[in-house]
Amino acid sequence: MIALLAHLTPTGYGAWGDGMARLFLQPTELLLVIALVLLALQSGRPCGDRLPLLLPLAWLLGGLIGLNPSAELLLAVVCTAIVAATGLLVALGVRLRPRVLMPLVALLAAAFAVVAGSALAGHPGALAALLGETVAIAVLTTLLTGLLAPPHPRWRAIAVRVGGNWITAASLLMLGWLVRHPQ
């Protein structure tokens, strides 16, 4: 399988550092986190305020569940299609209500984390790696929501939608690669 949902890459900083780096070395997971942040910010202040707490917690719970299965879940095509759909929602400027968006964020984060946890399950230090990745998600989410939170100039709203376009395009390219080169 290509590096979309691969295992830990040794960074020399131990399992914790490997987990933190994993977020930035896995394009599908990184794009999902960015797309969810942009979608939450686009949907209004309550969503953007709740996201830095909800997203890492859902990721941690899903990852802990994923550490338990005996077989690795290889869902790269499904995960990449979900990221493309999330990016498309951002690109189209869809504003979801908090009662719809927050459960969706929790569900997507937990589902992706189950897949990530299953990939980590056989590694020594898998729990430390999962915690490292969760901390990286919390930091990235907090930084992005702080930088892009309203009120902001109109150009930032346009930049958020352009970001959604880029996320969708990158996901479609990855999806094409996965379909063309199945494992």
C-alpha cells in the first residue's frame, strides 16, 4: 500500500514524535483535519470555538478503538473520497448548523482514527504515537481556528473556499492514483 495510510515513519524522536510527524506525513489525514477546520469556520463562530476540543478528543477515542483490532483496516480509497467530499463542501461554501456539523466532525475524526489506530496496532509504542498524533491535531486545529476565525476580511473567506478547492483537487488526484494502482 502506498503511504496514504501507512505505518509510523521513524523520526528519531521516539514513538511520541513519530506520532506527531505521522499527521504531517499522511496527506489524507492532514487534508481531513484542515478541511474540517475550514468547514467549521465557514459554518460560524460556535462551530469554530468547539472544534479544537472536539476534533482531538474524537480522534483519540477512535484511535483507541482502532488499536484493538487484529487486522489493519485498509480503507484508503474510502478515506480519500471522504476528504474530497469534505473539501467540496468547503469549496461550495456550505454552512452547516452546529447540531449537524459537530456530530459529523466527531464521526469523521473517529472513523479516520480507527483506521489510523489499526495501522499503529502492531507497533511498539502505538499508544504514545497515537497520543502524539492527537496532540499534533489539537495544536494544528487550535492554530488554524485562531488564525482564520471571524471576524476577518472578505479575502480570508475567499481563501478558505480556495483552500477547499485545493483539498478537493489533491484528494481527487490521490483517489485517481489509488484507483489506478490498487494494492
